Amino acid sequence: MNFASDNVTGACPEVLQAVIDANESGPRMPYGNDAATQAIEARLGDVFDTEVKVLLVATGTAANSLALAALTPPWGAVYCHEEAHIQNSECGAPELFSGGAKLMPLAGPQGKLEAATLEAAIDRSGSVHHSQPAALSLTQSTEAGTLYRPAEISALTQVARGAGLHVHMDGARFANAVAALQCHPADITWKAGVDALSFGGTKNGCLAAEAVVFFRPELAENAAFLRKRTGHLFSKMRLLTAQFEGYLTDDAWLRHARHANAMATRLAEGLEKVPGIALHYPVESNQVFARFPRAVTQKLQAQGFQFYAEMHEGASRLVTAWSTRDEEVDAFLDATRAAADEAAA
Amino acid sequence: MNFASDNVTGACPEVLQAVIDANESGPRMPYGNDAATQAIEARLGDVFDTEVKVLLVATGTAANSLALAALTPPWGAVYCHEEAHIQNSECGAPELFSGGAKLMPLAGPQGKLEAATLEAAIDRSGSVHHSQPAALSLTQSTEAGTLYRPAEISALTQVARGAGLHVHMDGARFANAVAALQCHPADITWKAGVDALSFGGTKNGCLAAEAVVFFRPELAENAAFLRKRTGHLFSKMRLLTAQFEGYLTDDAWLRHARHANAMATRLAEGLEKVPGIALHYPVESNQVFARFPRAVTQKLQAQGFQFYAEMHEGASRLVTAWSTRDEEVDAFLDATRAAADEAAA
Amino acid sequence: MNFASDNVTGACPEVLQAVIDANESGPRMPYGNDAATQAIEARLGDVFDTEVKVLLVATGTAANSLALAALTPPWGAVYCHEEAHIQNSECGAPELFSGGAKLMPLAGPQGKLEAATLEAAIDRSGSVHHSQPAALSLTQSTEAGTLYRPAEISALTQVARGAGLHVHMDGARFANAVAALQCHPADITWKAGVDALSFGGTKNGCLAAEAVVFFRPELAENAAFLRKRTGHLFSKMRLLTAQFEGYLTDDAWLRHARHANAMATRLAEGLEKVPGIALHYPVESNQVFARFPRAVTQKLQAQGFQFYAEMHEGASRLVTAWSTRDEEVDAFLDATRAAADEAAA
Amino acid sequence: MNFASDNVTGACPEVLQAVIDANESGPRMPYGNDAATQAIEARLGDVFDTEVKVLLVATGTAANSLALAALTPPWGAVYCHEEAHIQNSECGAPELFSGGAKLMPLAGPQGKLEAATLEAAIDRSGSVHHSQPAALSLTQSTEAGTLYRPAEISALTQVARGAGLHVHMDGARFANAVAALQCHPADITWKAGVDALSFGGTKNGCLAAEAVVFFRPELAENAAFLRKRTGHLFSKMRLLTAQFEGYLTDDAWLRHARHANAMATRLAEGLEKVPGIALHYPVESNQVFARFPRAVTQKLQAQGFQFYAEMHEGASRLVTAWSTRDEEVDAFLDATRAAADEAAA
């Protein structure tokens, strides 16, 4: 059983079927010059209840980097949490796409930035010697699996706006946040001051599909050129378009996210009851960070359970997905209890 | 009917089925750290009868740019045909990926470079004021649909090698070349002096899959970092891997290419017989360049036939694919004959 | 005697004295935040009879690249003559500074572009697959030592403007052009449609000083950040400022350029009379391109005369400078006559 | 009186005279292809008692960025102190020159890195998701005016070497460090594990001259191309060469650094005796960080004394230079005492 990430599983049935259907749809003009791709933009507009500009890509790194490059000049500074994916796990992609923007990592409890920290960090000197404040990037749900409430986002974006920053949201796990917060997608994006969203599909039922959603269309003006020159414009765009067709239809994206979240809750509730094991972060979406005795970890891994052990501050990470089954969670809990008992003996 | 390109159609059944199967294959570690992806590298080694290093990506622009970036430093010069895709149709992607390499477009008849032209063009001054000769890029089959014979490639790569250049082949339509030349894939790649190949899948039956194949493994050493930082490392690598599984099994790739080539031949042979219409380039693979009277073009387009009219030197381009049917070709020929008769009347 | 270039000599007395004086001027705030540097901007405004924004740098490559980067996005295309310095002699600097703009080299007689050539070359497709038309770069005086007349510049910039291009002028030898054309500096710059000028000092009496002059201030807005992040912002800006103080005072720049031009004329008139030697381009400024019999070239070089032999289309290049003396020209002519006689004997 | 920085003053007499002399030295081949420039490389070899490769540039940002770009690939990570100039004051230049290397700022007391901090920070995962450990950059003397002893440098470079990192030293104030430590220049560079040094001239008597000194010649191999394509290759190289001629002759560089250090000591000793004023960092070279009551600061600035007030952690910075005179220091101390008395009254 594999709790290493929500990307270890395949596509959900709705997405796969949409790809199959699109494949049979006859000739389509390439590079997104087809009606279905245009329709996806309109559908995302419906999801967010506002006009949007959309670029589909296949990876989260591409989505984040394209979005950020649209929000910052090469001499811009991008403020983000020090645990952010753009800072730690993209091998410099945002810098490459933007032509040199500088990430400014900031600390914050439980994977979240605080408005006061941002306020204090922004360089308002205007000095040519420093990268110039250009953007704020928030991750929702965060790398710690925690969530920003709408008011928290607004507090941050208000600081950002006051300093002339654009705001990006890395929503690789955006669906999990919307599902958990039971809010409207608009509430934690444009209504809270977000300009561009990396709307993730891959981790929640797609095979490889992310949408860069611009809530201020003028920011998207040049993104199409950058998508092309970074090699992210698909000729058979139907592959990406179809995934989003399946993902959005009948709110499959929210249904799957709710399921993944529920599996995480089940897992967390079970773990909490095991002596010697403690949750490290509040479990608010589909990630569980917990501290295990090392002997327990080793025993579990020896039995074939996969997860990132002692990934962060001694805590191990377990991630649930659209495809995680009750039995898998329960099997993990059973094994953990047994290992903990043994370790305690 | 759509002859605009070989990318207007979907995936072939073998590829689609492989994607479906892979999707059901249970958890796989992400980012290519799975057995199936490793196996693809070995299978491509079998195809080329030598050890290879392989990076899978989803677009031809990504494949070309990754390959070239591995062959040239930022201050390098890349010699290519003036009609090359890397020069004309990638919006500066090779320059971006390589950190600044300069393309040096050269003329040549029928879409092909000649060894003497390359020889004369290479800057051997070593001067710090000029980009330094670093790579040669050939397209096979060419943008004109023509083919380099093994000896022609060797003549070019010998010049390149003599000047210290690495050699790249843009094989977006590589399958069509192998099928048409009835040669072994090795004969027009590493045995003829090619160091890295963009081995195209998308135009010949995949949805979005290209393999960067390095015949000299040491050249691939750093390509994985660049793939990541350009956003081209897929978490659910199964999507790309499976496409190549389907593409290579039972030589589906060659079977489809042979079919596409045959359709182009059928089309060309038909067009040649129509008074007032002349082929512009020899038809050697799956692209037909022909000069139509404008009235004929307009008539055909009005009837819904899609192709690039007067794309190059007054010639229109028609491309056939794995999915092109005899009846489609014949319908186009019938319509053309009728339009030509009418125009002549 | 050295006719290899106008950069083989030192600074003229006016410039050197200004540097000496500035050195004694007491503390000055660094990075151009001093009154003298601000004054230079105003003085250049007087020279051009319009408001200008100015950035001082130390090399022509930096000046050209900074200017171009202000005029084009990373996905822009820059049209230029195929012999242009930016295309051939800057090792990709314009591409680096601009984050990837693509140079589009065009042919043209005697080092000059023609409006019709530009008109035909501009890609108006708007296609995301191509670098987008962004700028025209003209060299005045040209690499061939020839000159654009005001009307020729206007014809070119009108085409450019019609296609939405900004216009740059590489004026490494701008002074020689103004001196030769006996025009006002405005006539061949902003009044003729030029947006930004690399106003050269180094080749005409400075040690290392070039001014990027923006005639449309809004284009300069971000250039200061790029100057900094390319390492071209001098802390002791007095070094650059002083050179321009000396260069502009009492029109030293024009006086020196007139002298250099006169020396070239003297040289050309002498060479024309030598049997077997032919001028290759009209001699309009301070560069002489002439075809010498190889025996004559070898004899001259053996005697220590320095110049670029058979640099271009078989023609050798001789460049005169502010410091070239009559006797040097005459000595070269004497030696040439003797060598030609001997070769003919 | 201006204590804002050591770059507010002009060139020392030795340097200025050398420039004047070089200006009269007759024609020299451009771009460093002259005997004097080659000789400077040999002289720097003598200074460091080992073979070196040298590139002269005009700014510290260019020197640091060129050096770092030679030590790291675009996907490399560069560890440095969080107060380092490369991190805070170069507007992203190292990132631009290196094509994307990522700076990893680390904390450390008194402007200095500690080996254990470096050891803990180095990412040894080899994961393609992270920038790869490539270089360590130390500043000597530091931004806090403090010094690394040879053994401290060795301890750091040993960690670096163990992880495969190259080592750069930002020596914008290198002379002050050598003078203060009374060591041989080799002791704190190559003998202590440094691969490349930005050897500063500008802040210590030059107008605009820095030498990138490579102690491992193979690392310099490609730096010349980057120097050209970043616009830092001077045609009249005599300007840079001559400055270093004057700077090195009769150890002018060390004499001036000793003087500047002595002035800082005089200043610090005086300030320490003033009630209410405290030194913030140990004064080891030519920078004094001290905490002044705000009323005192305001009084001093109103009298025309220039320095960066409350620049860092509430401490103000005063910098002395080769040209600082005893009387200037004493005048500042007198004024400070008076202001402090008044404030206390």
C-alpha cells in the first residue's frame, strides 16, 4: 500500500473515459485551436463564477512557473513560504521561466505564511540593488496539509496589494482545500485577492493536467508565448482538454477530493489513538504528518507500506488520494498498532 | 477531411490501450522511478541496437530543446536548415533551454543541408566575440518531407565531428523516415554519427509522447535536471511510458508510419495526374507539397478540406497520418480533379 | 602603425583630463546618485534637442544589449543587417540580456538594410510558434563604413512602426555619421523614428564609455534594474560620467569624428590611385574597405602595418581614429605604393 | 565628510597615474590581446604565489557573477551568508550569469558562516527536484567588517570539498582582510581551499577594476565567453589593466588597505569612549558598525556627516577608505561627542 503521495495512482474513471472519448472525436485543429479547448475556459469560468483566461499544461511545475512568470519581471522578488514547492521542489523552474525572479522564502507556522511576516519582509526601498517586490505565492492546501481560511488569504493579499504585489496560488491540491473548507472556489481565490491560480488536476484524478487560471485576463496576455517557448504547448491538446472535461463534469474533482480528505481523517483519527504516535500538523486535507517511533516506521516499511519517513522535523508524511480505499487505511492502522505494541513490549 | 498535419488526429488503438492498461496497473512510484519507465529505456536500446539513455517528454519542442541544451553551452552555435522547426516554429525554445545558444540557419535544396554548406559555415576562429560551433541539427524526415540517406547523414556528421560539433536529429517524423528508407534505425542515427535523437511519437500514433534518445550516455548526464526545471518531468510518468509501450510493441510505430507514407504516395500519384497541379518536392515520406491553382485551393477549402495553402514558395502542404484512410485520399483527389476541371473550363 | 580598429588607441586629452578632474572632485555618492551624472543626462538632452533618459555603461556590447532588452520581450524578434555587430560580434549578448529575443539577420547592399527587405521579412502572423516582431536595429555608421541618410532611416522606421516595432540604433560610430552627414544628431535619431541609441564614446576618444540614450523615456523604465543585474552599474560612476563630460565639452566628439573621417578620406583617395587596389565600399566615414593583392597585404603586414586583411568578401579593413595622424596615413600609402610596384614588377 | 562607503572616493594617485601612463602607451591590440594585460595575469600569480587565470572586469557584481557562473551549473545551489552581497545587493546578477543557480542563504554570527551550519544545510539527496549543491561563497572581509581566519576558511572549504562544492570568495574588500590578518594572500585563498576569488580594486584605490582570479585554471576555461556575452570584455582593456598595474605596484593595495583599517580602528576606539554609543560588531577591517542614539544620528547627519544610519539590526555603518584622513575621523568623533553630550543633557 502506497501513501507516498497522491501522484502514485492513476487517473480516475471519469478522466480516463473522457480521454478515450476525445481520442475518438475525429480531427481537431492542433495547439488548442479547437472548440473543446475553448469550452474548457468557459467551464472554468463557471467554476469560479467570473471570467478567466486559462492555459492548460501537464505538470504542476509548469503551471506554477508559467503563472509566476506572468506576475513578475526578471528583476522581481516572489515572497513564499520556506516550505513552498516552488522554493524547494522545482529545481529552479520559476526562476528559469521568469528569467530570473528571486524567491524570498519566509517562515511561518504549520506551513502557512502570516500577514505580519510578509509585511515585515517586503523590501520597499525601490533600490536598484535589490530584486523588486513583485509577487506573493501562497500554497493551498499547504505543503503541511493545512488550509488558509478566506480571511487569512485576504489578510495576506491585502498586504501584498498594498505593496504592489501580484498574488499567485499554488493549488496543486486546490480541490482538497475547497472540499475541506466547504467554500466556493471563488472565496479562496479572486474574491480573496488571488490573481492567478495553478489549479491542480494530476494529484486528484487526472493523469497529467493542470490549469493556469488567470482571474485578471490582462495578466495572461503573454503567457501563451512563454508556454510555447518552454515546450508546454501540446499539439494534440485534446489530451489535456479531455482530462479537464472529465475532471469537472458532475463535480468529479470535488467528489474525489472529499474522498481523499475523508481517508486522511480516518487515518489521522486512527493514528491518534495509537500510543507513541503523535500528529505533527493538524490534519485538514489529504495529508497526514505524524511522528512515529523509528522502530514502528521500520517495521511498517519492511511490510511494504510506502510513505516518506521522517520527512520534515522528524514527522513522516502519509498522503491519501481519490483512489485510497477504507481497507487500505485500516490495514495501515492495524499494522501500525501491531508494530507499536511490539515496540512497546 | 483534414490534411493540415499529422497532429490533428488522436492516438492509435495500441497506444490508447496501453494508456488504459497502465492506468489500472496500481500504484507506481512517481517521476519515472518505476520499473516500466526503466524498461522503456531498455526497449529503445533494443530498437537502436545499442545502449541509450532516454528522457520521455510530451512535446516535440521540449524534446528538441532538451536534446540541444545537452549538446551546446550557452555560448554555442547550432547549425541547422533555415526551414528547421527549431529555427522557425519553437518561439525560441532551444535558445531558452540552452541558456542562449545561437541558431545558425543555412540554406539547402529540398529541405536538406549539404555537407559543403556546413563546412563553409562553421566559424573556426575560436574568437570570443562569436558564438562557438557546438552542434549540428538535422531533421529527418525534413520539413519538406524529404529524406536524408545514411551516406548523406554521414557526410554531414563527418564535417561536424571534424569541427568538434555534436549532432542532433529532430525526428518528429523519424518513423516515417525509417519506414520509407527501409533501413535499420541505427543506420540513420548513431551509426551515421548522430549523438542525440528527438524520437517522435505524437505525430505517428501517440497522444503526446516524445523520447529524447542519447546514443552517448555521458551527454545525458545533466539533462534530467533541465527536464525538471523546465517543468517536463511528469509525476505520473505512466502516461508517457505507456504511450511508448504501445508505440513500440509489435513495431506499431513502423506499421503506422508505413501506412502514412503509403497514403502520401497515393495522394501524390493522384495529384500528379491532375492537369495544372505540380508536386513541389519529391514525396518521400508522409508530406505532400504541391502547387495548386488558387481557384482550386479555394474550391477545396470551401468544401471543407483542410490543409496549409501556399505555405511555402507557393506550394501547399498536405500531411497524411496513421489514421488517414484510402477513401479520404480518394475523396480529396476526386474533389481536386473536379475543381481543376472547373477551373480549366 | 595600427589601422586594425579605432579601439587600439587611448583616450583623447579632453576625456582624460575630465577623468583626472573628476577624480579630484571629492566624495560623490555612488551608483550615479550624484549631480554630475544627472547633469550628463541633461547635456545629452541638449545634444539631441529633446528630453532623454540615459544610462552610462562601459562597453558597446552592454549598450546595445541593454537598449535592445528594453525594446523587446523574451519572445521578440529583432530584425537587423546580417553584418550587424549584435548578430556577429557579441557572442549572444543581446539574446542573454533580453532573456531570449531572436535576431533575424537580413541581407542588404553595402552594409545597409532596405525598407522593402524589412517589409518582406516581418512576420505578421501573430502565431505563438514564432518569435514576435519586436524591434528593428540599425547601425550608423554601418559595419561597412557606409551611412544611412535621414530619409533612408525614416523609410525603415516607418515600416517598423507600421508593424509595431521599436527602433534601436547601434551608434558605436554615431559621431562619425553625424560628422560626415553634417546633420543635427536629432535628424538621424528621434526625428527619423529611432527610439533608443547606443551612443558610442569608446571608439572616438573615450576609454570605455557608451551612453544608452532613450528618446522615449517610458522605454527606459526598467533598464536600470537590468543594468544592475548584468553588472554594469558602476559604483564610482564618476569614471563614466567624466568621460562623457570631456567628450561632449566644446563638441570634442564631433571634432574628433571629423578628423577620423578626414583621415579615412585621405587614405581612400590615396589607395584609389594605386594600381591593383580597389575600394570595396564607398568611404563615407572612418572605415576603408579595399581589396589588395595578397602580395601587397603580406608585404605591408611584414612591415608592421596592422589591419584586418581580407576581412570581408576579400576586402581588407582599415580604420582611422581621433588620433590618426597625416603622417601615418601617408606612410601607409607610401608603403602600399612601393609594395604594389614591387608586386607588379 | 562621507563615511557612507569606500566607494565614494576617487582613485588613489598610483592608479590614476598608471591610467594616464597607459593612455600614452601607443596603440595596443584590443580586448586584452596585449602584453600588458597578459603581464597582469603573471603579476597576480606572483601575488598569490601560484599559477592563476585572471579576467579583469569593472564592477564587483560582474566579478562575483562571472566567478560563480564558472563554479556552478544552472541547476546548482550556491551556499552563502544571508547578508552576502551576492544575495542582497546584486539584483539577481549571479542567477542571471549562471543561467539560474539558486542562492541558499544561511545565518551566522557577525557576518560569518560556520562550518556546522554549512554541513547541515547541504542537500545531499541528489534529487532532481532540488538545485544541486555546487558552490560555497564566502565574503572576506565580511559585510559586517569581520574576518575569517585561515583555519575558519579551511574548516568551511573542507565541508564544501567533501560535498563536491567549488569555493568562491567575494573579496571586494580582500585587501583589507590581508592587511588586517597580516597573512599571505595565499593563506586565505587557495591554500585554504578557495577556487576563485573576486579580488576587489574599486573600493581600495581603483576607479573601477576587479580581477576574477581562478586558482584552478580549468575552471576559467569558459569564463571568457561569458565575460563577452555579458558585455564585460573591454576593447580598450588598457583602462582595466593599468588600474591593476598601479594597484599592485609597490604593494599600493596593501598600503591603502592598512591605512583604511587604521582609520576604522581610530574611529572605533574613539566611538567606544562616547557614552551611549556601542560597537555592534568587532571592528576588524575598515567598517565600523555602531549603535547611536537616534538624536545623535540626526544631529550628525544634519551637520553633513554621511553614513548609513540604522542599516542593520539598529546599527549604523561607517566605512573608511584609502583616502580617509585622521582629521576627518577626529572631526566625526568631536561632533559625535558633542551630540552625545547634548543628547544626554
